[in-house]
Amino acid sequence: MAKGVNVVALDGHLGRDPELKFTQGGQPYATLSLATSTESRKNQSGEWEDISQWHRVVVWGPDGEDLAQGAHKGDRCAVMGTLTYRSWEKDGQRHYLTEIKATTAKYWPKDGTSRTSRTSNNGSAGGGRAGSPASYGDDDIPF
């Protein structure tokens, strides 16, 4: 029996500088706020409007450190990963969070260069590689 597929691919812009954090065990990770937008017909007159969506992305290990040190608000960023859900209770109230656990992340600083980070599904580091946006090809897709 098939296990199913959980794949998320996003291409957008960072809404703020990535934030580097550490688990209690010392594992580094970066949180990203990624904005994507789509066009939709606003009304029957045929006018179009952009609809923005905000996504929380988590990049683990040295790749998260690399993103936190090199990427900045406004930079273009593309990620692939899995959709995850978390919940916890605080002060008697249940809280829920949806986020993308990145398996591949690439960003393009405003200077025109690009950086690629890869993490495995368990969050351990793979290896980084630099290139131009045109070099983002089939070899960069993790499946």
C-alpha cells in the first residue's frame, strides 16, 4: 500500500530576515516568512488582483545557519519540503501551527547570485552549492 505524498514547492520573497534559533540540544534551525502571490479575478468586470499568502518555513542544521547569515528581507527564495502540523497547550489554550519543513532551499540575494541549501528528510545537513538562477534544474529537485 502506498504511503502517500507530502511535497510542498514554494517560490516567493522573504518577508523578513530569517531568524536563527537553537533547540535545547543545540541543533540550529532558521525560520523563514515566505510570501507567495497568485492572480485572481476580483469581480465580474474582469479586473485582476494579487492575492498574497504567507508561509512559515523551517530549515534545519548548517543550511539554516547559512540562510540566516546570507538571506535578507525581500530576497527571492524557493523551497521544497513537507507540510507539517504542530499543536501545544499554553495557559489552558490549544495553539496550532502549520509550517513547511524544508528539504531544499535556494535564495537569490539582490546582488544576483544564488545559494542552494539541502537538508535530508531527517533534518541533517547535506551540502550547499552556489550557482545562477538559470542553474536551478532537474538535479536540484529532491525526488
